[in-house]
Amino acid sequence: MIYYFLYELLYIHFKDKDWYLVKALNVFQYITFRTAYATITALLISLFFGGRLIEALKGWNVGQQIREEGPQGHQVKRGTPTMGGVLIVGSVLISTLLWARLSSVYVWTAMLATLAFAAIGFVDDYSKMAKQRSLGLTGRQKLLAQLLVAVCVWAVLFGAVKFLGGTGYSWNISIPFFKATADPYGKTFIGPYLYLILIAVVLLGSSNAVNLTDGLDGLAISITFIAMSALTGFTYLSSDARWAGYLDLTHRPEAAELTIFCGAMAGASLGFLWYNAPPAQVFMGDVGSLAIGGAMGTVAVLTKQEFMLLMVGGVFVIEALSVMLQVSVFKMTRRTTGTGRRLFKMTPLHHHFEMQDWKESKIVFRFLILAILFALLSLSTLKLR
């Protein structure tokens, strides 16, 4: 809205006038400028409304339910306001609406997908609160709802982008380190129907990985800031013809305005971290973790960075893998020996270190260091093709 008012309404109509203030509005056409201010706007919205939201959640008795079998140190967190993810989602959406060019199909796809994943999380959180226990929707219900969102994202890419004047989505798999895979009709072209499977795996995997990581004060949201900052860079580079050609990335000009959405997510993450830093005043809940994971997955799909997301969100991947390995080893050993054995003391992985008497703050900071390392490694691969 700010873009339309200051640039298309004022600058375009009065640019021929020799008015200094009007000429200065030319800066609003640049993606980098609007991304920076979208980040700041989302941060300020989170900081300004965070305290008010916490007080409202306390008034509504929206408290966190803690698993009895979890680390005993978490029992003191029982009753801490949850569902704070609405602050993250609201900040991102408002900031994006203010600063992005709203004719972009990709921007609307990312916003609506994020909102849909947030709605799934909201229902799950509300169910937990109503039942006064730590279990909300069943795993099958969550997965089916997430799969429906993934199919909707695919449907937009399959028809709406081209119908609304875009160049159409390139159904090739872009693989890091192999520049030949940037060719939209090269050897890794798999067509729209096989690509639906990839989209489903990416969106379901990313949303649930962030959800599993959200278990310690400040852990998931600080890693989100690092990952989204890296994704902001990848989105901008893949949308710019010069950089995409130089770095052998699949060029996605439609993704240019998506950079603003990514910046808004990074800013909202910092703002929420102000209140979620240990000891947390509020938890994001599934409404936040599923929305963040869904947003990351959607951005990765739209910018052809599905495989790079594995490195950008390396900590999220490790947390999810720890759960998968734990379940697989337990079932395998129970089938062969009759007694199930556990690979870790408890999963997700951050709980394993808690059971080894690591302090919560130490786990968060060490995982954050890993997240920064993964982000730097992912950015370093841009020229290794």
C-alpha cells in the first residue's frame, strides 16, 4: 500500500515536475529498499503489539500444556501464554501488504499458504487448550490438512501464474553444485505431476521440522531469523536476471516481490524473539511453528531452492531426523529383539542434550551457532557450480 501510494500514485504522476521530494520517491521502486523497510516494519509491529498480546492471552487463559514425560525442568513453564505465533503471522502479513507490489501472484501465494498453515496450527493449539492436555489434532489430521495446502500451492503454480500473465513455473529440479540443473527444460525436468510430490514433501517436511524444533525458549525463532535471512538473499538473487545468470541459478523474475515477504518474516522473528528469549514470556505454539515452516517451504518452492532449504534450515533438518531415527531404531530393535532400544535419551534432539544436564540457554546458543554455520555454508555454495 505504501508502495502504491508513494511510488505509483505520487511519483509516477508527478515525476516530470522538478520537485525534489517527489524525485526522492523514486527509491520506492527498488526491491532492496522496500525489503529493508518491510523488515523494520515487521520488527516494530512485533515489539509494539507483543506485550499487549501477552496480556490478552493471559486474560483468555491461553496457557501452554506440558507433557508429563518431558524434561522435568519444563514443568515450570506450564501456563505460560502460547499461540503467540499470531503475532509473527500478523506482523509478516501487515508488513508485506504495506511494502510489496500486490500484483505479484507469488506474494499472495506465500501469504495465503502461511495463513493456511497458521490456521492448522491455530486449530491444534485451540484443541489442546480446550482439552487441557498437550495433544491436539491427531497426526493424520495435521498431515491431511498440510497436504491440502501443498496441493493448493501446486495448483496455483500449475495454472494461476500463467493465467495471470506470468511466464509459467519451470518444473525442473534445481540441484546445488550442478549448474546444468538451472535449465528449465534440462535433464532434471520432471513435469508438473511428479513435482507435486516434491512440493508436498518440502511443505510437510519444513512445517513439521520447525514444529519439532520449537521446544526451548528462543530456539526455533532465533534459527528462523537466520534461515529466513539466508532465504531472503537467495530469493533476491534468483529473481534478478544479472545475478541469476552469473551464479547459474534458475531465474524466477516473478519472485522479486517475494524478497519483501522474506524480509518481513526475518523482522517478525526478531521482534518475537524479544518476548520469547529465555525465560520466555510467550510461546509461538503450533500456530507459529507450522506457519513459519510452511512459509519457508513455500518460498523454497517458488524460488526453486527446495534442495538448498536442506542446508539453509540445517538445524531444523537435524531435529526432524533425530525423531525419525529414534522411531525407526526403536521399532526395528523391538521387532528383532523384543525390546525396543532408543538411539537418543529423548527426541527431538534438543531434549537429548537436556537429559544430559545441558542448560537450556547453552543448547539454544549452540544450536544457533550451528544455524549460522549452515546459513553461511549455503551462501558459499552460490558460486560452487
